[in-house]
Amino acid sequence: MSKAQNDVVITGIGIVTCQGVGKDAHLALLTADAAPPAIVETEKFKPYPVHPLPEIDWSQQIPKRGDQRQMENWQRIGVFTAGLALDDAGFKDDLDACGSMDMIVAAGGGERDTNVDTLIVNEGLKRNDRELLLNEKLTTELRPTLFLAQLSNLLAGNISIVHKVTGSSRTFMGEEAAGVSAVETAFHRIKSGESTHALVGGAFSAERLDMILLIESINAHAIGDWHPIWSRKPEDGGGMIMGSLSAFLVLESRAHAEGRGARIYATIDSIEGDRGQRDGGKFEKRLERMLGASKQGATDATVVFSGTSAIHDLAQREKAVLEAQLPAAAIRAYSGVSGHGLEGQFTLGLAFAALAVANEAKVPPFDAEHEKPMAIGARNAVVTTVGHARGEGVAVLSAEA
């Protein structure tokens, strides 16, 4: 593919999962001979497994203890990882560049007061007028200060305060689709010339009773022992295992990146998000259309990073489409090694993909029974995200020639 000055390129990667802190730990994962053992916490929230946060020295990216204390964990994880991405891109101490940098964040609604949730659930078992009960408790039990500390745009706000990223700022909400929209917006702003460089990403804290309740309330959470994504069975619960994680990327136009001599990991060739009903084959048709841009260049040097949530029906339907549309490519369900990160899921897949193609990684199978090995290193990558409830996204990446 010929290079253009308005190509959207990835020049900075910040990543934190249960596998470690920073790009080096994750590059080791992508270039290993075999996938590492799963890092899963099975006792703390038993019977629900989670992929936990690794040990982190917060002061490496958030030097002021006061800043650390006033953030909830989901914000702290994101601010830390955004700092890693800025460092990696060489922007961390460039006040002019950070001052004109777009910031586009995918964020959830913050952490809930589980004591109030528990009270409402317990009282709801005794009463039939649950709408009235809910209004009573929400007006008498919730602390306004809790809500103010959980506003979704506080992740972007804290990144601005700590890292001095003070260009335009946008925050998307809407679970997995928010992550897709955040990257898609940054991509098109740069592609059209409206922006030259942007920080984009999301973060998720999985070790929360409120999130486990939310996922289990739709019968989607896996229970018991960990299994690779494609090997999960209905008798082991709904399939999802959440992960505490974050991924932020620095995106630039090729002209901007080359003008400052930046290292380029990969080019984002195309990206699209969509949503709609999934019955009657509509999901398959939509995914096939979105994969259209990736089909012509797909070879055995193509790796597909599937961001499947692992909900059984959706996972198998997605895998069937991927295998039919991209038969030469190697599919890797990365949630099996990182956990599922809702708003951070799509940028995590992009971070894995950029590292893989930049290093021509022969990414090991994450589920050896259902994923084929790679014969040659990755030069192209496709990243998918299929929301656990709604929303799909596909991005196509290629290595520098």
C-alpha cells in the first residue's frame, strides 16, 4: 500500500493488563513460543474468576500522592497507562505538543456504592412496589460526593491535570462500542486534516463487586476455573471473564510523525464501528461487510485479534465469520490472556496488533485446540470487537514497509 501524508499511524503504546505493565511485557507475550499461563484470581470473588491488575508503582506516571488518592482505581489505571503511551511516543515532556493534542477517551460510569446496591436488592426481595422502592433509596442513600467523583469525563480530566494534555477533549460512553467510537473519531479527525496527533484509549477495573453483579445479572459471567475463550462451555457459566486493564495509543498523521522523526509501529488502514440487531443473520452480514476492507490483503502473514467477549453464542458466530472471510489468517482471542475490558477492549486489541506487526511476531495460539499456529511473522492485522450486548468494530492495520 502506498504511503500518504495523511495516513494515520500509531507512534505510542501504553498498555497494562494482568500480564504486566508496559509494552515490553506484552511484546514478550506476543513473541513467545507458547501462550503464558493464565493469570486469574479465583478466590476473591468466588465462583467468579477475574484477571487482576498487576503490581504497579503509580508514582512512575502519577508523581503526586494527592493526585493518586483522589482517583478511583479505574481512573488511576487509565491515567497511568496514558502516561506510558505519551512516554513511548516521546511526547511526555513536550508541553507544546501535549498542549495541542486531541484526547479521546472511552469511559464507563465509574464505581458504584455496593452497600446501597445490596440494600436495594435485599429490600426488593420483600416488596412488590420496586419502582417506588428504587426512588426512595436513590434519594436517601446515595452520597452526592460519590457521584461527583465518578463522572466519566474525570478520566480525561485527570489525564489533562497530570500529563498536561490540554487540546480538545472528548469522552465516549457505551461499553465496548465507546472504545470503537473513540478510535474511529481520532482516525477520521487525523485523516481529514482536522488533527495532527491524538491520545486515545480506555481503562477498566474488573475487581469490583458491582461489575460482577452487572455481568452476572444477564447470565454472562463464567464461573469456576479458567478456560481458553473458544473452549468455554455453557455448563461453566456465560463465558465472560473480566480483566483489569487499560490501553492508550498515540495516533498521528504520517506527516506529523515523520516530521519529528518518530518511530512508527503500524498504519491504521481502515476502521469502522456499527451496531444493530443480531437476529436473523443480521450480525453475520454486518460483520462480513465490515471485514471487507481486510479481505483483499489477508494472507498467512495476517493475524486477527478477536476482542470477543466470550459469550458462547456470539463468540462462535464471530469465529465462523472470521474463518469464512479470512481463511488464511490466524485468529487470536486475546481476552483469554488479558480478560475482557469493556471500554478498553478495542484499544487493547489495537495495541496488541501494532506490537505484533511492528515486530513480525509469530503470535502463539491463545487456545491451542482452536487456533492454528502462524508459519510466518505478522505483517498485517485485523482487530475486532463484538460488544457483549451491542456494537461491533473492525480495524485493519499494516506494518511499515
